[in-house]
Amino acid sequence: MIRIETRLFLRDPATVVFGVLFPTGLLLGLGAIPALRESSPETGGLRSIDIWAPTALVFGMVMIAVQHVPAVITTYRERGILRRLSTTPVHPRTVLLAQMIVAFASVVVSAALMIFLAWAVLDVAPPERPLEVVVAFIVGYAALLGLGMISAAVVRTSSAANQIGTLLFVALMFFGGAFLPRVLMPDVLREVGEFIPPGLQALTAAWSAEAGEITATAGGQPFWLQIAIMAGIAVIASALAAKLFRWE
Amino acid sequence: MTALEVRNLHKRYGKHVAVDDVSFTVEEGEIFSIIGSNGAGKTTTVECIAGLRTPDAGTISVLGLDVRKHRAQVRELLGVQLQESSLPDAIKVAEALELYSSFYRDPVDWRELMELLGLTGKRNTRYRALSGGQKQRLSIALALVGNPKVVILDELTTGLDPQARRDTWSLIKRVRDTGVTILLVTHFMDEAERLSDRIAVIDGGRVAAVDTPAGLIAQASNLDDAFVALTGRAAGSSESRSKEG
């Protein structure tokens, strides 16, 4: 099942390009702008691109978790694929699980690719605290996926899932600093961003303590509390999605 | 031995009574058809048998096993081809067959099945690119891949051209010759007449008659007229065909 779902994923060029390759492309594209590669004394010698790198990482996570996964699941329901499976000895939850495993693998590939190329091409320092980055990444992704699964659970049609996915994507990426660098945001927005999946502040701080200090606010929460908040969102959202999920 | 037994089945959706006391039995090796107009309760009956819906009352057993108490065993024995169910667009014919055969404990060789259904030439074609007839044959193949003893085929030939319908019919006969019991759901009188050993006419959620095609025709000059006499409506009319197509 996982093998088949992987092949199906790879046969969907839009998702592969936007979810897996785009974050890297975006970062490299921005890195081509000289101004973003200049270090500034205001940011303690860090370049804009250094501070912005975690946002590119989040881009792929959000794309897969709130857009791709719900779209596939609602399509499977709409087209009777889940229904067909429930007449076989295999429960349709198997296909959901396979889908989630494949999607998670794809964000891991996306992240690894981005971190490597950011380092190799743009000389963005690899994560300083890899273990904490991994924790923040997994917990943050789980929280995102929880939101995505609520959408997949309640939405009737795949086109509605796409609309909600886009809305969520824009909202989440706003707090994730895709449109306006978080450094420029008022404190209150930055603080809200600490509670919004996938928890960009925690990721930034674990990647680079210096960048973390720049994007953090005076009233910000400590790293592990942010992780706990994300874990809480992940658990609550997943439970809600499981409760609301409609197989038909 | 009895392959399928439906006894006093009731199912309502809100105030609407979809199935109002349906009973029939299908013997092993039979091709048994359910005919009825749109909304007569055919599909609800079939969905209850397939375990997709829970009946409000009544019992259903497949080869002596209650479908609700022995759900896992029944799923190994019962193959289902549903209307309005499909596959992911990008899956290839051979992949779909291999995947579905992996669901069952004792599947048939999916390559042989692919050959039998004339799909070998399309083994690397994606689902989206198949014609209506090819999709239908794949759907039948998926219903058979688990080596079932009983197969439900719902609106088997709707949307197929005349040649594809005829090919499908001869395929169904061949499947029956291997000892598989077949429950056919249709609103085509000619299909029911040509294939069935016995036919149940369902109307308004009830069984209006169960008989052989010859027995039903004996009551009128042809099966269409027999159907109209039993139900007061013309199920095989072009209007109802286009609706379900």
C-alpha cells in the first residue's frame, strides 16, 4: 500500500514540485538577490536569508499537511475509493495511514534537500541543535497535519478541501513570515506565531540561536513550552479529526 | 447449500423507508438478479449485504455466516463490484490488481485474471486513461481477485456499448461456471433475462415476485410487461436508463 501510494504521489507533478522542491527553489531564488545576502549590524551580522530559511522549511510542511493530504483523502472519499476498500478485508484507514506515511516522508526529503542546498549554495549554517530541530519539525508537522485532517474529516468535496487548504495555507504562512519577514512584524503578531502550527519560532531558535533571538519577543515563550503547545494542538486536532471523520 | 440469505431486511433513512421487509435466498452456483426501478431499494439492499450499511432490522448471511457477526470472514468470501466507486486516477491496471490481491488471504493469480478479462495489453495504463468498458472490466476483476465464493455486481453494464455488454455477459457466465454464485443488480430486463437463473422483482422496498425468467414471462408476453404488471411502472424505459447512466 505504501509503495503504491508513493508511486501515486510521485505521479502528481504539482505536489512534487510545490511541496518538495519549491521550498528549496524559493530559498535559492531569494538567495540570488544580493541585498538579502548582506549581513546587517542590526541583526548581529546575520543575513536576511539566514533568518528567513526556516520559513522556507515551513512552506513545504504546510503545503503537504494542509493542502496535499486533505485533497487526496477527500478525493478518495468522493470517488468511492474508501467505500470500495471497506468491502475488502482491509480497513480503509490503512490507505489513510499509508497516505500519511508517504506525505511525512516527502516533507522529510523536502527539508533535508533544503537544509543541504541552503548550506552548500548559500552558506546558511546547518541547524545548530539538530535534535531540537528534529523534535520541533516532527511536533510542528503533527500539529499541521492535525489541522489538515480536521479539514479532510468534515469537508464533503475535494474542491472544498482545496479551498480550505488554500485559506489555511495563506493564514499559516502569514504567521510563518512568508509575506512579511517576522522581524518586521509587531510583537503581538510574532507572539501569536508561537502558537500557530508548526511553531516557527521554536524551529528558528533550534536552527540558529542568533536568528531565534532576533525573531523572538520579550514576552515570548520558552522553547520547550512552544513544543508542548504544538504537541497539544497535534493531539487535540487529531482526536477531533478522528471523531469527525466520515468514511462516505 | 444457501450462498446468500436475506431475511426480513428493513432500512430507513430518516422518514424515508428504503427497504421494507425484503427476503430472498440465493443458492450456490446461481446467477440471481435483483431488478427494480430507481429508488426501489436495490442499492440499499446490496449495500446492507456488502456491509456498507447497517440494517434497521433483519438478518443477512453469506454461506451461513451472519454478515455483521462474522464481518471479517464474510469479506474474504464476498466480492463486490459497486456502482460509483473508482480508483485513483494515476494507478496502473497491474498495480490495482496486485494491491487488491494483497488484501486477501487466498487470492487468485491476478495475472491470470488480468488475462481472462483482456486487460493484459493495458497492464501499464493508468486508470484515468481506460475506456468505460475497460474500467468496468477492471472493476469486475477487483471483485474477483480475492477468490470469492459469492460476487455482487451492481449495475454491471450501465454505460457500456452493446458489444462491451455482450462481452461482459459471456464473462459473467464463465465466472459462474467456475462455481461462483452471482448476485446481479440491474434495471435492464434483457440482461436479467439472458443471464439469470432466478429474478427478484423489487418495488417500493418490497419483493414483488421471485421466479425464473421463464416463470415471470409466463405471466405476461415478455419480461418488460411482466415487470410493469408487477410494479405498475416501466423500469427498463429509456428514461430510467439515462438517469442511472
